[in-house]
Amino acid sequence: MNIDFFVNFLGGVNNWLYTYYLVGLLVFVGIFYSLRLGFVQIGLLAESIKVVTEKPETQKKHAEHISPFQALMISTASRVGIGNIAGIAFAIVAGGSGAIFWMWVMAFFGGASAFAESTLAQIYKTKDGKGFKGGPAYYMQRALNMKWMGSLFAIVLILTYAYGFNGLQSYTMTSAFEVYYNKTANANILSFADSNWTLYIGCILAGFSAIMFFSKSHFIGKVSSVIVPYMALAYICLALIVMILNFEKIPDVMKDILTNAFDFKAIFGGFAGSAIVIGIKRGLFSNEAGMGSAPNAAAAAHTTHPVKQGLVQSLSVFIDVLVCSSSAFLVLFSSSFVAKGQELTAMPLVQSAMTEHFGSWGLYFVTIAIVLFAITSLIGNYYYAQANIKYLTKSKIIMVLFQISAVAMVFIGSQMDLKLAWELADIFMGLMATLNIIAILFLSDIVLKALKDYKNQRKQGLNPKFSAKKLGIKNTECWD
């Protein structure tokens, strides 16, 4: 069979999967949990900010423990990637500025899904040496008594994140340097003429990945907690500067976003390519709420109550949407979108907008942002896959072989456009999300029970402490 035919066939499957089926499923679970939990993502927003700054007392005794903040940064590292830059620009070009409004809507509902899956991951986590491990595979086995389901989920997640998405992140990051490639001999400090430049970048990226992938889990948490907040904050600040310098355009830009968001004639004239569908897709697949990825990091945190980590992870969704919104405003406040929106797409559009706003150093900054966001995504994606390798086997040999193959995929991905692998990864992620959504819908009573317990203890002025036995929740290893 012709490889291009197969890629096109898988692309058609993905188009249907991500335009209708999966979008509908994720929207449903987001709305379901928002209503079931009384819009916990907003009602306890202040509480989630308070919780994220807590440092476990045992952290002083056990450096292996991951703090709630470090778990937040690991999950945010995976959520905040190149898609927050290039993906948002593509969404605006493909669906219009109205796509941003629907991205905001889905982040709002996604916060509840993120809360539910991460709370469950904490409840059913297990010990991992002196630390913890867990995720959807673990609550599928322990809460639903479906080990086959957990094993299938683990295998699919590993294929999706360690090989598909990490290869894509590596390729996209390398492609971002193409703007600096000078095919003439007039290379200088900010351009290069060597045709082997992709090999050099691939080697550097693979070397860094090897250091991180073979490190302990708590070290990955520490690195993420340093890189992610500063890079995200700097990127958001640049967008705020652009908005302040162009404050007279703010009413027009907001009006344009809302007008395009509710242009129902345009929406139903081409539904699959409309602002509503593209915005919802971009929001869902950027914040990953309900997909079953972030709970793998959430389970590793040391906390006194599972709900605390649920709140922390719902906050991660809002951090993601802030970075996405920053990209959107950088583009919408530039003439690059107005004049060249049809010619420039994705990364070139953001690079052009940054150059317009901040000159040549704006281009260098967005390149640095792409590199750091890609690197942290590589770390976060690997962490998820590692947790599921541990679910499937305790063999140290298999773990080492996995780590070597994961590093190799980073290098391979930096050198070639592996469309087939990425199309397959998208299909695997659809299966992964389906399994997770089924599980968390069946376990909604347990999530609600844990939330009520947390609120009751807070009303009594206590620092909530979880007791699975007291609440009648069985098969929990770490709570009684």
C-alpha cells in the first residue's frame, strides 16, 4: 500500500475523530462534571491558588517527594508546548478570531474534567520507592477492577506521548530554526550556512533528553518548576506589553473576537472549519483536560487530601489558556495577521508578529520560547510515559530500553517529518481519551464524595486530611 495513501486515510479518520466524536465526548464530560461538582473550577479558584503554594512537611525529610507545585509544573510543561504558539496562530487563520472565544469556553469547562481525573489519580495512587505513582491506568484497575483496560490505556499513552508527540515536538522545534538558515556563505552569529544544522540541533536536543530521561522523577519536577513558570510568565508579559502599547485597539479586537465567535451563518456554512469547532478543538487539545495525561503527574504529588491536587490541576488549565491567549493577542494586535493572514500560517505568523512588535529581538525571543516550551513538553510527555511503563512492568531492563528508545525518537523526530507516526499518535490519543472518559464518568460518585469531605473539613477550619476508610472508598494503598 502506498504510504501517502495510508497517511491520507489516517488523516481522514483523524479529521472525523477530532471534529465530531472526540470533541463531543470531551465537551460532554466537561459540562457534566461542571454541573455535578457545582463549578468547582471557579468556586474554589482562590483555594487552588492557596493549595499550590503549600509545601508538604515530609518534603523536608524526603527529597524524593514531588510537591503540589512541582506536579503542577510537570503537567503544565506538557500542556504548554509549541501548540500554544503555532497551534493558536493556525486556529486564528483557519477559524478566524472567534476561535479564541470558544477556546476560552472550553478551558472553563475543562477545569472540571481536570479536577476529576487528577483527584481520582491521587485517591488510587501507589507507592514508588519513597515517592508515589499513579494515573488513569491505576484507577481503572483499582476502582473499576478492569486491569485489561488499565493495561490498554498504558500502552496507548506510551505510544502517543513518548514516540508520537515527542517526535512532533522535536521536529517542530527544529523547524523553528529554519528562519535562521542562510544558504549563502555569509553566516554570522545570528544565521548559519552549514547544511548539517538540523543534525547539530538534533544531537543537542537528544543529549538534553538523555540527561532528563535517565534522571529521577523528582529531578524532572525540579527542572520543570524552574523553567516553566518563568518562561510562561515572560511570554504572558510580552503579550500584556503589546496590549498596553496598543490599548486603543483593544475594543476593536474584542469586538472582532465576539462577532466572529457568534457568526452562525459562517459557522453552519462550513461547520468543520468554523470558529466554534476550531476553537473548541484548540482549547481541548491544548489543555488536555479529560484526556488522561495530566493525572500521571498529579498522582506523584505528596499532599494531605486528593482534592488539593485536583484543584492544582484545574489551575493548570487556566495557566495553559493564558499562554494560548498571549499568542492570540500577539497575532491579533499585529498587521501581519491583517495583511498576510492568508499567506502566513502557524509559526511564521507568530514570528512575523513578534518581529513587528519588538524588532529582531522579538524573533529571537519567540525562538527561545519555542525551544523552552518544546523542551519542557518533552520532559512532561516522557514523565507520563514513564509512569505507565512502571504500571506495566517492574523490569529495570525494560525501563532502560524504553529510555534509550525515547531519546532516539527525539533525535529521529528532529530530522524528519514523520507524518505516519503522528497520524497514528492522534488516533491513539483518541482511544486513550475515550478510555479515560468512560472511567471518570463511572467514578463520578467517588469524586463528589471526596470533594464534599474536603469542603466539610474546610468549614470546620481544618487542614483537610483524607481517610478512604472513613468515606468507604476501597482499594486505596496510600491513605489508611
